[in-house]
Amino acid sequence: MKPPPFDYYDPSSLEEGLQLISTLDEAKLLAGGQSLMPMLNMRYLAPQSIVDLNRIEELRFCRSEDSSVVIGAMTTQRDLAASPLIREQLPLLVEALSHVGHLQTRTRGTLGGSICHLDPAAELPVAALALEATLQVRSAKEAREIAMGDFPTFYMTPDIMPAEILTEITFPLHAAGTGYAFEEFARRHGDFAIISVAVSLSLEGGQVTYARVAVGGAGSVPQRARLLEDALVGARPEDSVLDEAVRLSTDIEYIADVHATEEYRRHLFFVLARRALTRAARQAASES
Amino acid sequence: MSTDMDKRRRRQIQVTVNGQSVRREVDVRLTVADFIRHELFLTGTHLGCEHGVCGACTILVDDRAVRSCLMLAVQADGAEIRTVESLAQGDTAHPLQEAFQDHHGLQCGYCTAGILMTLVDFLANNPTPEESELKNALSGNLCRCTGYQNIFSAAKDGAERLRIEEHSDDDIRR
Amino acid sequence: MTYVGSRHTRIEDEALLRGEGRFIDDIHLPGMLECAFVRSTVAHARLRAVDMEAARHAPGVVAVLGLNELLPHLASERLPLGFALEAIEGEVTPFVLAKEEVCFVGEAIAVVVAENRYLAEDAAALVNIDMDILPAVSDAANALVDAPLAHTEKESNRLKEIKQCYGDTNEAFKRAAHVCSLSLKQERGAAHPIECRGIVAHYDSPGDQLNVWSSTQMPHEVRALLAKTLGIDEERIRVVVPDVGGGFGAKFLMYPEEAVLACATRLLDRPLKWIEDRREHFLSAIQARTQFWNVEIAIDKNGKILGVRGHVTHDQGAYTPQGFNLPYNASVAMPGPYVVPAYDLTVDVVETNRPPTIPVRGAGYPEATFAMERLLDVAARDSGLDRAEIRRLNLISVEQIPYEKPLKTRSGSTVKYDSGDYQTCQTMALEMIGYHQFGHRQQTAKEQGQYLGIGIANGIKGTGRGPFESALVRVGRSGDVTVYTGATAMGQGLKTVFTQIAADALGSHPGSIRIVAGDTGTISLGQGGFASRQTVTAGSAVHLAAVNIRKKALHVASHLLEVPEEDLSIMDGRIYITDSPSDSVTLAELAEALAGAPGYALPADVEPGLEAQIHFSPPDLVYSNTTHAVEVEVSPNTGVTTIHRYVVANDCGRMINPTLVEGQIHGGVVHGIGNALFEQMIFDENAQPLTTNFGDYLLPTITEVPSIEITHMESPSPLNPLGVKGVGESGVVPTAAVIVSAIEDALSPWGIRINEYPVTPMLVVDLITRAEKARESIG
């Protein structure tokens, strides 16, 4: 299981990288390599070129801005989980990270790489969706912003052109009174999610004023549970309300594979969404 | 002198491996695992799956545990690599190696190097882990022989020995 | 100081911990080339053309070879049948390389030989295969009913029928108070040692000697089979086993790849290496099962077993490299440690277009135990008896031991349980887990919405399989002792165990003893490592050979020291007059004397040399026994089973090294947990494997497994001088049975029956959902 031959480039600046990929056909970007390298080793793909982003230090950062946190796409999962800024400001992301792979994979795996790879069972795209992240994608010519919700176009296919690089991800921060939870079902610790649910929920005066629920592992792309969100807003997060809201979530797409049938995924979604909502609501109540 | 074409397929790299500086010309697609095993003949690190699940190939790159089957040798240019061969100091075994021997923490030994290097990283950053944290740290290393029980005892004991060593180093420094 | 019985630290560890092990891929020979195999991507097809031209011209390629290129250098296009006890009708063994018809996904069609593995794989992708796809049979359940032929030249997919029959089952079932039937499915699983297979072959042409290093469990058998395949004298082949990163059955046979490399190295006159990668292991290494058991048990009104009967369909896969050990063992092992007065089991061994199956750890005993233990659980429920009680009632009692069953082992001898106290063993396990207090725990937990369950299961394992194993013990002039053996190490600590045995027998210090295993160049006959046999067979051989040397040493020393033998003692390589210790002679001096010096006369009745060779033939299998008990919690929401406690009461006779015994049990139990909860090779209806990597096929990791509590019994076997029994497989024998039993117990509020494994969370949720729907439609 050795990789096929390819041309290798390792630009040392973003500008160099952007120029480079604007000239190449069939280039795959190499971020953490924890998804791309297995695919190369198994020869599931044989790109003409590999452009290694690991020398572009300007893409590794975490910084606080007005009411948001901006993270460079090449920031490693390990550094994110250890970052005091992220731990304080984006606890949902940190909770999601506790389910992402293993110590060894988080050393090199990146936030941007996971978001661009869009494995349906990956945790970070789901957390980014629930947090309503905005992605900055750049080419040599321009930069554009995409909402995380608009980023997946198809199974493992992001809205990113061959000559573009995801450079940073912006997470808006919420006011006090926001609770969060990340629930996942996987067969073993660190495995990809069969179902994951990320919840970000705000309460005011005991009522839900804001709810974002993202689901991973269910369908071919991370999904927002919009019917569920609609059912929550304006309501008090009591057990019967949450039960009913989850029951109304009939808009989730489910797939089947060797790990689970559609029915089982649906069943798990109901179980996990319920748990996540309870936890997030409890936390929001204690925050406000 | 390499042409541009060559530079896309072959590169000169300089890596510090177990404290020694090494210079080689390598194919860009050569993995770090194959580089250390077949170029440098450091065969203590093993390949179990080549798709990043079994952890047998775990080494330290700049003091952090990495799956060496998922990294290209050219990516290690300028980095410091540590493999299992760096643990013992001459005749003196590393505390983790002692612990593994005392607790029958290995049988065929094929997964062991990867587990030792994972623990070196993890315990350096988490010297007093909870049991669940220690298990989570080892969840990325597969073993088919031991059933993990003695690996866990060895890891706990190894953590304790490292703490003692750390304290006695402190004493010496004082 | 007695070494046998002590928790002696392993001598293998230091080198392995330092990364100084020498596994197959660590071997580099000058001028060595690397190989990659071209494999079939469909399960069944007729090969029309294999175009190797483009591959031959790829960079770094030295040769691309198919069966046609190898045939002039082969005595046979197929591998000979391994460990052939009885001839098998028809052509069933794998081809050296595919001939006209490929019969499973992963079957090797051609080999690329190149400067390195990267280039070899590049070229392999250029080999163009033109094939006509044929219908494939994937599911063994249909193989005899309405399925395509796995091999078009055959008339049926039935390979063999194995029948075990004694007593009058018709009568038994007629007069039964309860008859309980089950249909069970035991899914395909695989061995998956963390080190895959590998071989280095080097033909030394000036010496006309073929040297082979193979990550195998059986070097002598590999040598014999290579000799037959290549048509050359066995004495011109040397097979050496390097350090092996686990076997578990996957390395317990000779594979086509070994024959290919051995042949190609002679053809090309270059050293060759092939290292299997994990994907290849998923596709082309042997697997175990699938099996379908339709069985029933008849019990009387007191819960005593009257008879057991049924039918098994066993999926042999596309080829039979080695006979029908697994299904045969299963058919004989089913009655287990119980008194079963009448028994009638038929096993249909069928071919499919899936990879070949041979024994993986457990070798049919886990499968048989699963069936028997599930039947006992159902019988308990139907008759109102407690599960432990029905077992106690039917276990062979210690007074009945040795106990003969009217069944024959593969070698033709009668199944006879030599020693063991099964009821005490079960009692110990029940006490450890607090079985009799469990009802209360279960009830309290249920009130808090927790579903706990408990399971108990018994297993036996025939160990120490013959026909023999070899040991040659030699004392050198330095006084150091070298033990050569046909036994093979694969992580179990064989060298440590034999060192302990030899140290006690010889009175030598362990530090002066070296074990050399797995090299056909050092000892001419051997069998290898499988079926939990080596401590019994090789251990006994080592012991007896060492005892012979001790006797000879005392004899010669008595002559040299001029005292009767009874006046002598031996310790740490020195023989001394007990009452006058400074009068002594060392083993080194004896070895020197016995090596001869011109003009020096040896005692008249003494042969030169201080060495002894023994081939120990065990008179019969020796049977270890074990009882497992487990407490689980099942989450009805997610279907997840969490093991809270796992206890093992184990009897493997006399333990040479209890620490190593426990390590084997740990490993076996966790493999069993893998079988019970996680591992399943899934194929589609075209026999296309769907689980071909470690993300799809799940091995247990440290976070899924419990701590295993072990208590030992030692019922020495009378059938070998050490009183030992094997333990390598005991851990996996009753494991799936006990876990499924506990899960069923946890789900008893729903009345769920579980008749298959792995018991995935999805299966549990599905069963609960269906049970609830059924209840609704009734109520």
C-alpha cells in the first residue's frame, strides 16, 4: 500500500501557494494528511500533483476579533484542543475535538483539512455548522466568504474550486446565556461518528431564543435539523417540548452503509439529539 | 544538480533522527515510515496497516506522536524525529521499557514501539493522567496479542516511574 | 531455585522493547528485489488474457510472472494439501497463481518483481486482465440450494460431509420432556495479527540451496510443501522463521505467495521479498467461518441432557489449503465438558467464492461451544432451571474423569478428557462474579433504568496435538546450553517457557540457556505452532532431552569424580559431590571431555557429545477447560453492550509460567470479545468484500475491553511428563457464548433471543424494536 507517483510542491507562503495551484491541473492539497494519505496509500486516487500546505505558517493561528474567533485553516486539531482561547471561547469545538480520531492523528490533522474533506462522519464540519462558521476561501485573484451551511455541495464535495485554498474559519461568538453540547455515537473511542449531534442554544427568560442543531454521520453531508430548530425557538426547553421537537425532525436524510442502516441512524439521532438538547439547555440556563 | 522536474519527484532532506543529523535524497512519495525503516535501517518501528488506524508506526516528530505511515519523508525535512531506538540509554532501559517488561506488557512485540512512543508524548504532557485519559490516549494503538490489560498496567506503572524520575531529577537540580 | 511454575521475566522482551526484533520486513539481502501481486478484483471469472507487457516495461521492473512463466519450474500447478491426514477427493487446493478461473476476490494472478515495493505496485496497476465474469456464490446458506457453482468444473458446491454420531438420538428426542431448537449464525472473522504475512526467498545457486525466511507458524511444513511444489529435495531447502508479529492461524498454512517467491527466486536468481499489506490480508489471508448451525437439544424433566443433534453448514471458501480441521473440530467439540448420551451432527462443508477458511484461534471449538452453550441457555429457560444449574447437572463430574466420548479426534484416537474438575471450575467462576447475588443487583439496576445481564459458559480445548514435536538440547564446550526445537515462536513467550523447563531439568542457570526455534536448518523434523500444542509437545521434548543430558552428565561425572551417582548434586551447570562441594566438574568440562581429545578414552558405555534429541509424541490430546462468567450492561437506547466484569476460571494443567498463561487468556478473551461484539467480514451477493480496512472491520481497542479477572486451577495431565496443557486458545473458546448469554439476560424484559454474533448495537436495537412492535400488536 504505497502511494502512486506524484509531483510534490511545498510552497512556503500563501501567495506562493495560490499562484502555484492556479497553474496546476489535478492538484490535491495536502493538509494534515490523515485522510489524504490513507487514500493515496490505498491508491483510491492518483493525482498528478500534491501541494503540501504544511510550510505555510501564516495559515496556523487562532485569534480573537470583535465578537468572533478566527482560526487559520492549517491549525492542527491538537493545538486547537490545547489553546486557552479556544477552550474558553469555543467549548463546543473542544468537545467535538474530544471525539476526533486519536492523539496521533490530532497532531497533524487540521481544522481546515477536516472541513474541506467533508467526510460525512467527521465531527469538525458538524461543529462548524452548528456554530455557523464562515469560511474564507482564496484564489490568486480573490477572496470569498462562504457560510458553512453552503459549503458542502454534495457528498464529500465542498464549494471550493481547484485553484482555491480555504484560509481561515471565523466563528461568531454568542452572548451569555448560550449552552452547547456535542453528542456522538461511534463503535469505538475515536472512530468516525455513526451519528453526531452538535447543539448551540440560547435562552432568555427561560425561553429558547436561538437554536442551531447540526447532524453528522446521518446523511451524505452535515445537515442542519431545521424543523427541530423551528420547533424549539420560542418554547421552554422542558422534557415534553424537547421530546416533541425531536419527534418532528423528519427532515434529516439518512444513508446506509456497513456500519448502520438508515433506521438505526434515525433511531440514534432521536436518542442523541434528545441528550444534546437537554445538556445544552441545562447549560444555557446556568449561564443566563 | 537537480532539474525542476527532478525537484518535483526527488528532494534532498535533512532530518535529525534520534539526535543525529541525517541527509538523504528521497523520492517525494516515500513515507516517513519507509524512510526510517529502509533508508536508515531503524527497524524498531513497524507497519501494521498503512492507513492510519493500528498505531504500530507511531514515532515522535518534534516531540509529538505521529503516524509515520501517513507522513511523507519530505515533510520531515528540518524536523526532529525520535523512534523507539532512542529510548534506552546504552544499557539503561527507559522507565517505560522497564515497566513493560515488569508487567508482561508485550507478547509478539510488534505493536510495542508504537505504544511506547505514544506514551512518551502523552505522559510528557499529562504526567498524572486519570485512568480513562490514559486509556483514551492508547485507544489509537491496536494489539491482538495482549488484550491490553498488561499494557495498561505497564503504562500506569511507567507513568509512576517517570514521575519519580522527574522528581529525582528535580532533587538533583536542587 | 525452581523455575517451572515461577513468573519468570520474559527473555524475549529486552530486544523487542529496544526495537531490536528482527521481523520479516527487517531482513535485507544484497541485491534483493521486492514483489507485488496482481489480484483478482472479482469473485468469480474466467481468465481470457493477462497482458503483462506494459508492466514489464515499467520503471524498475525486473519481471512480471504468471502461472505459465512459473510452470516449467514447478512440479505442480497447485499447492499440495497441507498436513494431509487423509486425501481429499478432487482438486481443492489453491493454484500457485491463478490458472483459468479466479474464484475469490484477492486471488493472486501474477507477481511483479521490481527494485522496490513502490515501483512494483506501479507496475502491477499496468497489468491488464481480460476476464469473463461468472456468477458467484457468496452465501454458504444457499450454496447447496440454488446457487452458482464456486468452481465451474465441479458439479456441486458440497466439498465434504462430516458426520458425528453415537447413541440413539431418535429415542432421546422421543422421550424428552423438553426439546429446544436453535438456528444460529456465526459470522466470518479473521485473524489479523498486527504483522501481516511476509517472505524472503533466496536461491543460493552455487550451492543449489534455497533459503526462505517466512513469517510462518510452521517452517518444517512449509519446507516440505515447497519441496513438493518445486519438485526438489527437501534437504536443499532451509526455512527460517524470524520474529513473528502474531499468527493466530493466519500463518498456519503455506500460501501461494510463498510458493511463488520460492519458485521465482530460482527462476530469476535474485533474492526476493514480499510483504503482505493490510489490504491484502483482508482479501487473501485465510478467514474463519461463516457457519450456520441448526441444532436441537433434548432434556429430561430434571434437566439432564438426553441428546443433541443437528446440522451445520460450514463455509470453506474457494479453496482448501489444509483439510477440514475447523469444521471437524467443531463437530467433535460440541458436546464439550457435558455428558451427552446421544449425539448426531452433520456438517456440510461447502465451497463459496469467498477467501479460504482454516482455523483461526480456537479452531472450531468456539463455534461448537457457542452452539452448545446457547442450547443450554434455551433449555434452561424452557425447563425453568437456572442456567448455572443446568450446566452443573450435566457437566462431567471429576469422578468420571478420565472420560471417553464415543468420538474420534482427527488422528483417529478416541476423544478422552484426561483430567479436570469442571464442576469446581464452574463453581469458582460463579463465586468470583457473585452469580447468586446477581438477581438482586439486576433488579436494583432495573429500577434505575439500567439493564444488567449475567452469563456463564464452559469450554474445553483439545491441546497438545501431535503427532510429535522435536527438541535437540546441546551443551557446548563453554557450558552454555542451546535448545533447538521445531516449535515456532510468535509472541507467546515460548523461549522463556522452554528456558524455565530446561533450567530445572538440567540444573543450569537460565542465563546459560539459549533457545533456537523455527529453523529447519538446525533440527530436521518439527510441526510448529498451532492448536495450543507447543508447551505440551515441545515443552515435554525439551524436558526429556534435558533430563537425558542430566542423566548422562551425572553418569560421566560419577566416573570422573569416582563416586556413585547418588552422591552427586547438580546446580547452575556444576556437578559436585553433595558432601564435598568443592569436588566438582562443570558441564563445560564434561562437554569438552565428551567432544573427545586424541588419546583420551571415553567411558565404554558412553557416546560422544553432551546432547540429546527427543521427538515427543503425545499419546493423545490433552484437554484444558475453562469457565467464563460475564456481567454486562446493555443500553436499550443505543444497543451498546458494556462489559462490567469478566471472570475466568481456567485449568491448563500445570502452569510453567502463570504470568504468560494469564497473558494468553487476556489475549484470547479480547479476541473473543471482538468476535462477539465487533468483528464481521461482510460480503455482498457477488462475494465482493465490503469490509477491507480497519475502519470497516473493527478490532477491539483498549477502551472497549474490561479488566479480566482470572483464577487458576491446575489439574495436571497424566499424558506428558510435565503435566501441562495448552492455553493459547482457551480464552476465545466460550467467549462469544458467554457474552451473548449475558446480553440476552439483560434484555430478558423484552424476551429477546440472540442467535448470531457479532451482536452489534444496531442488532440489539433492531431486536428490541421488533419485540416492542410484537408486544403492541398483541396487547
